[in-house]
Amino acid sequence: MMQKRFLCSRTDPVVRTRAGLLRGFLFDGIYKFYGVKYADAKRFRRPTEVGPWEGVKDALGYGYVCPMLNDPKPGPGELRCPHRYWPADENCQYLNVWTASLDETAKRPVMVWLHGGGFSEGSSIEQQAYDGTNLARDGDVVVVSLNHRLNILGFLDLSPYGEKYANSANAGMEDIVAALRWVRDNIARFGGDPDNVTLFGQSGGGAKINVLLQTPAADGLFRRGIIESGIMDGLGRNGTVTNFGLGYLYPMDSRPIVEALVKELGLDGVRDLETVPYPALAAAYKKVAPGLLAREQYVGNSPMPNDFYLGDPLAVGFTEHAKTVPLIVGSVMNEFRGFAPTPNEKLEKDPRAVIAGVYGEANADRMIELFRAAYPGKSLRDLADMDDIFRRPGIEYLELRAKECSAPSYSYMWVPDFDIDGGGGAWHCSEIPFVFRNAASTPFASAIPGGEKLEDQISGAWLSFARTGDPNHPGLPAWPPCREGDEACMLFDAACQVRHNHDHALMAAYAQCMSDREGVDLADIDIQH
């Protein structure tokens, strides 16, 4: 008998979780459970397990997302990164599940998605491409996505003011750990294997995986990780935290920002921060934080190293457990192209002049030579706005992994050309629809030449890695792990290929150019890409 295309009754599909019964729905062969509460938490406090309930709870609609410091606004970037917005509330510990079967013996690989937006913004449904339906169906995996506390709700240190705030600086990460515990305890009821969990995430989501690798409370809750554009030069390196545009110095004394908030809000004490309406708290924070940030003082909004989170491995080395976790690590050639205006005539007519403006006249020809060697056939426009924010730390991270870790690490770069604004390379987030197998429903992704094949290649690699810890599959060239001194990097492109240390000389020259031009504000350089 043919399975119903849509099913949602009082008794089917219903799953018994540790806390009680949940009702989802079946659509086109995939069971979906949306808005599953995985934890509760008071403001600035550690999350607690959801208590049991009687009867059947509906899991038919997405749960609240975390409030953001700044209200989201639509813009022209929607073409490159289609978004959707949802009601927000601090009570945001919800997750979503997509699965092809509710057979408890199925033991499908589980892929848990951590959303981007740094540690301050985003949600599990923010991008339309985050939908897990096609990945669950085509890949025969269980897909989970989740919301957690962000910005100062999830990352503001109040520990000097009492034990109840002991880990408020990392409350958002504690939420994620709580979600992974929910997966461990319940995912078998959704056809998943709790002993085969792979985390994957992009930008801030990738950075969260890096944090979890250094978080003992998360040990054993996942087996593998895929970090997409998530390794940055910060979170404890050389005493400085960069964190997606925010910076401060160790030691991290949180008292100035906390006391400034209390004063700005006219409160009697720190305890009153627990009950201030979030809009007022956010407004006060946005007023007082910039001045403290300018003086290189702690302003929150990112994890703080302590007994819970042991610090960035580029600063302190990998934990013993992190050394045993296989990883895929990579980035995009032109990460921030999609966040800038379209190219001007100067870049189209005289790219060398623009490159000289970026790297210096004396360096222009050498940079062009190195770029062409690293990326033969690519446009010089890609050199003009080439990323090093993720790429250079990524190279160092992979080399450190090769030296210190027993588990394999696989390197990749996402470098296809897109026919938008006259053509050019990929940008931050542009691989996500392909990873989730949602390219056909994403305008820019549906138009790329050979897009279906590229989708099969990168999504197939992620799925193979989730199943076995090895991303190799018949649709790709052989992809070896990195070795000390040998970064074997898979270039996902119209014709995928593995190249070894392909851009290391280019990245070193880039760093030297920027060092030589220290003090130049790159925002003032005439590139306008």
C-alpha cells in the first residue's frame, strides 16, 4: 500500500520521548517534528531538563527563536542568502527533527545543524535552505536543528555577582550541550543512532563546533564535526578575541559592562537585570558597549574560557578528546562578497589597478602571479576581494590538527563561480543550499551550471562522512586527510579536484601585504566590490 503523502492524526505519528509523547506530521515520506522543547532556563542561568507531561504535545510548528540585539531587516542580500523570520522569546530552547522512519532499530546517522550568525544572531530556521527534508530523504539520515540563547542572553559573564551566574558567560553553549543530551536520550525513537552523531554548522555554527570540541561537558555527545567557515583568528589567541567583529583582551573583567548596564537602566543592582524586559536591556547594551569595546574591555557576546570551555585550540591546543574527533574544515574563496555592493567599472576594466589599491603597487604583480598559480582560470576579481579571515586561520588549524590529533581532518574550499552581477566567486553561506540538497529551491543556486552535480558532490561528502567518518564517495576524486606539512584540499568547483598546499604561498604573501600596509583602512580602498 502506498504511504500517505500527508499524515497528521491524533495517534500517528506520535513518538514517546523521555519526558512524554510528541505528535509530528508526515509529508512526502519524511516525518517532521517542529518546536520540540529540549530544555528550560531562567535568564543567565544554566538550562534544566524539561519536566514530564501528561497526554500528547504537538510538535507541528517551529518554536521561538532567540531575540536579537538588532531587529532583522530585509535587503538586496536576500537574493544571495534568502531568510525568514519568526517570533522571538528568551524561552527559545527548541529543536526540530526530520526523519524518514520512526523505527527504533533503524540506527540512521544523525546530523545536528548549528546555525550561523556568530554567537549573537540567527536561528535554526533563519535561512530557507536550513530545511532538513531533502537531506533526510536523499541521505537516509536523521536531521536535527536547534535554537539556543544568543548575544547577552547567552554570553554575558555575571559570575562575579554570585554562584547562580557561574557560567552565564557560556549559557548559550550550555543550551547546545543540553540539546545534544536530548538527542542522546531520545533520537533512537526517531530512527537515529545516538552513538553516531555528526555536528555540522556554518560561520557561527562552525565556531560553535570548535567551542564544543573544547568543552568537556560535550565529550561523547557527538562523534564527528563539519566546520564550514567557522575557524577565525580569535577566541583567545595571543590574548585577543576577535569573534566576528567584536574584540577584547584577557583577562576578561565583566564588571565594567555589567555595572554600566545597571547604571544605564537605573536599577538597584545586578539581580534586577534578570527581570528587565529584553528590549530595554538590548537598548542599554547597545548604548554602553561601544565605548567599552573601544577601550578593549569585555562586552560579552561570545564564549569565555573557563572550567566549562577550555579555550580556542589555536591558543591552548586541543583537548585530549578533541584529538579523537574526525573533522571536515573549510571555507569559501570570497566569503564577504555577498555583503558588499556590486562591482564598479574600474574593477571590470582595470582589475590590476584595483588589486594594486588593495595590496600595494609594489605587490600587485606578485599577488597576481601567486593567485593564478593557486587558482588557475579564476577571475582577478576573486583576488581583489579574496578572504583571509577564515582561510589563513583554517590553514593553521588544520596543520595543528595534523600535528596533534589522532583523528583525521579533511580540508575543503568552496570556489564555484556564480552568474550574478556579472559573474564571480562564491560568498559566505553560498554552499548551504547545496549541503542541504535545497539548491533547486534557492534562486541563485538553481541557476549555477552543473549545480545538480555539485550538490551531489558536496552533500554526498557530508553524508558519507556522517555515516563513516570518511567523506570519500564515487562522485568525487580521491580525498585524503591532511598530513603534517601537506594540506590536501578538496576544491568544490565545476570540476572538483584535490590540491596540496595550493594557496599557502598566496596566503603568506597576503599577510605580508597587510602587514606592510598596517594602518590602512581597507574600507577606504577603492574596490567597491
